[in-house]
Amino acid sequence: MEGRNAARAETATGAHGERSEVLVRDLPVRLFHWSLVAAVSVALLTGFFGEENLLTVHVWAGQAVAVLIIFRIMWWFAGGRYSRLSAYPLRPSRVIAHLRGLLRGRSPLIAGHNPAGAWMIVILISLLFGLTLSGVMALGGEDDLGPLRAFVSYRLGDAAEEVHEALAWLLLVAIAGHLAGVFMETRIFGHPLLRAMTRGKMPVPPEEAERGTLALRGLVVFLLALGLFAAVWNGLSALPDSRWQPITYLEAYLSNCGDCHHAHHPSLRTADMWERIVRGLEDHFGEDATVGGRTAEEILAFLKANSAERFDTEAAVRLGRVETPDLRISSVPWWKKRHERIPKSVFASPAVGSPANCNACHRDAQTGRFDDAQIRIPEQARAAAGQS
């Protein structure tokens, strides 16, 4: 214990034995740190615990993380004395020496980052970069949104979501390791890391101080990062969408099929399935839905021209292209999985009516997109199910 206290005293004094409280964390990196904490917290909470209609908030948080990561990478080369990547002690020999010192109960206070802390920063930045990239790929492939929607197929986006989730769990592990390291440095070795990341100052020799606050340079670099992100996001998002396109509904289809239930988007069945459905309207799920011969042919032509094969959306791939013996959309296993937590009383309520009325909860059902952010269960249906 005496040796540890002596180490604390030794590392808290200047070159001439005098305590010096000097700036070692520039203002831009401190603002970056706490902004990233806020953005990552929102992203993790909405990703792990948020409902599907919070996708928009999750995307906003992810965009904020992306801008901050771009800024931090740029700040590795334009930042202050200890913010630059060149100042990080990343050599394996230094890491090993640092870990050996920890085992002996010694961790000298330094103005920059110790080897373990430097590697943790690199790991966290790398994980967050991977998370934002996989998130944008999942957004483009699964929801047909964002800058990569024209390049990422649904299947690739679905795979990206799996990677995104795995990286999120790894990020939690890395954050836990980071917090454990901060706890060790502050509580065991008495290093004022939290004060350094709030006030920017540490008790180190004056010659180890940062050279200025770098506030103006940080603002310029941040605006560059924001501009770069906005240019790429908006520029790529403006490219033509070949995986989904709006359709003009046939009036005969809306007036005939929409009389009994929501007129489903044609991408929810394949051309072959629509053929069998229309040819069997005399026994349409237990009802006689027969229409005039010419009208039936017009409806069938419209449905086949816009069937599931023509779209690469989540609904078209997961629902439209999956055949069931009774041809019902609600019989598809993926549909059941997505709706299994919804009480049957919600579907039976007057506000919904039946599982066939997709538009009751999916505000964009008529477009065939079925974006998660557009899901809203009617309040009347929630009340019927005893939900708040």
C-alpha cells in the first residue's frame, strides 16, 4: 500500500516536485467524447429495447455517431498534441510493459493515453465505424432507405443486420472494458481521468501541456466532417431506386377487392399465386368474390405486372415470394413471427378488423414498403387489448 501511495505522489508532481494543473485534453476531443456518449446511448437503447417504430430515432442517432466518427478520424491527423494517432503508444512492446506494470500495482500518470487506453480508443472507433457501415447497409437492404438503397439487395441487407447486431454486442463488451479501465485508473491509481475529460486538465509538468484549446480548428474540422457526411448521404440517397417504385392502383382492383378488406399491394404475392387467387374467386377463402370476366382479367394483369418478382423489398421477399397452402399472407411463417406478440384482440378490434387489413397498422401499406417507422397500432385496438 505504501508503494502504491508513493507511486501516486510521484506521478502527481511536476519535474521539480510541484503539482501542476495544465491542459492536456483539447476542447474538441472533450466535446466529441461526451457527444459520442449521448449518441451511442440513444442508438443502443433504441436498437436493443426500442419498438420498431423508433427506427427513425435509431437512424438519427446512428447518423450522429457517423459524423462524430468521421470527425474523430480527421482529428487523429489535425488535432491537438495528444489527440493525434501518431501520439498513441500502440507498439506491442509498450502494451506488454504497461500490463506488467499494472500487475505490479504501478500505472504512471501521463499526459497522453497509456497503451491500454490508446488501444481501447482504436477498438471503439473501429467498432463504431463497423456499426455505422453495417447499419447503413441494413437500412438500405431491408428498409430501402438511406444512401446504399440502390446498391444493397434485401438479402445482403439482412446479412448486414446480423453483423450489425453482433458488433453491437461487441461494443457493449468494449464499453464495459473501457469503464473498467477508467475505474481502475481513477479509483485504484488515483489518476484524474474524469477531470481531464471534463475540464481538460491534469497534474503533470507544464512542458507536457496541450498547446492551446484548438476550439476554432475543431469547429472547422467538425463542419468539414458534417459536410462530407451530408454530401455522401444525400448524394447517394438521390440515386434512382431500382428495387422499389410507386405504382398506380387499378380502380377496378380497389373497388372490387377493397370492398371486403384492404387491397393488398401486388408485391405481397407472386404472379403465379395471383393467377390462382383470381382464377378461384368463386371460393375466395370461403366467400364468393366473383367479378366480371373482363374485370377479372384486368385485375389479374395489374397484379401480375406488379407482383413480388418485380420488387426487392422486405415485404416482397419475406412475404410475397413465400407460398403457403392456403395462399394467405398471414400464413407465412415470417408474418407469424413478426406478429406473434400482438394479442388476437388487436386484430379482432373494430379499428383493425382482421389480419388482412394491413393498412390499419402499417401507414404505408398501400406503397408496399412496410417501413418499421410507419407502424402505428390504433389506440382503440391497444385499448381493446389492455395495452397502454
